[in-house]
Amino acid sequence: MALVKFGGGIVKMSGSIAGTTFARNRSGDYARSWKNPVNPRSTRQEAIRAIISFLAEYWHTVLTPAERAAWKAYADVVAMKNKLGDSILLTGFNHFIRTNSAILTMPETQLDTAPTILSLPEKDATLACSAEGIAAQTFTFTCATAGWAANGDSKLGILLYQGLPQLASRNFFAGPYRYMDYIDATEGAAGTGDYAASFPFAVGQKIFFKARLITTSGRLSEAWSPDPLVAEADA
């Protein structure tokens, strides 16, 4: 299904209609023929599908009406961005799945109770990939730990995602991204750690990343992109 914005005609479109996919990159809007993607049924795919299936069933059969109502109250005032960049409101079910799929992927303890702070957490602008190890196939991430317990809602961690390695000349990358690991804010908040690559990479390739910050109450930020890096040879 595509999202379409009408103005004096069609102003913006994102998604697929009748075999054509509409999207946007750094150069502008484009359309291409849609192709049925290959489904490799990888271990990672099967794991996240199992998590989503479990959480969907849990929402309907285990959560109390009061718990579902609290997630709805959170969803009713927390705006998100859709693929067109417009502000939208998700459902309580959406936020329950969104939060807990991230938590169980980490993995941490599932949250049945909705956040009581009715906003998304701030992105961590200090997060950076400062080094890489070609031989070990690892990345070193750093971030400032000051303020991790601010505003009455401590940070649980930062989920890290690596993109498929690209040519060094590439300046825009939309995916695919694959979950790597997370910076655990509950383990002394060291702010630095080495994390195994999700995709193998070689010297001279550019690596793009995405991150999402989650708090102990279950508030999950929208994804953001730390600066990419070009892999260099080990010293």
C-alpha cells in the first residue's frame, strides 16, 4: 500500500501501487518496478517474526483492559513520522509491539505497563562509531553518559544497527540495516563498547549506522543515523 499526498495533483507518494514502487532518495522522488522480494527465512528473520507473533497474541489474551487503555492513552498524544514525513498517531497496540519487540530483541525484560511520560525520548547526538577492527570485524561505539537518568526516566540502552557496506563514494543509504547489539545503560554506563559487525566489511568500504534509544519505562525514540565511517586497515 502506498501513502499519497494530494495538492495541485499528487504532491508526494511513498509505497507500492499496481507493480510500481514510489520512494525518495537524496536526489529526489523516483518510481521503479516492484519486485517480489526473496524471503530467505533467515534465523534473524524467524526470531523477530516469533517475537511479533508472541506480542500480538499477548496483547489480546494477557494484558488487562486497564493496561491496554494505558497504552492507548500514551499513543493518543505521542506523534510519530510516517514515510512522507507527516506527523501521525499510532495505536496503543502499535506502541506495545514497537516497544517490546525492541526490548525482547536486546534482550531485556518485557514491559506490560505503558510509559507515563507522554513523549518520545531524545536522540543521543553524542553517539559515534569511533573505530573499527577489520580482523575482528567489530566496531567501537562511544557516547556521553551524562544525563542518562534525566527527566525521571533512565535510559535502558541504545540499539545499534549496521547497514550493508557500500562504496566509499556513496553519500546516501536507505538500507538494508541489520541489528547488531545495544549499549547497556544499566551496566555502569561506561559509554564505550566493541560490537560485532552484522555484515562483514572490508578496507575502503563505507559503513552506515542507525540507532534507537529506549528508556526503562519503554519510551522508544525514532531511529537516527550517526555519522558513517570508511573502514581503514588495522594499525
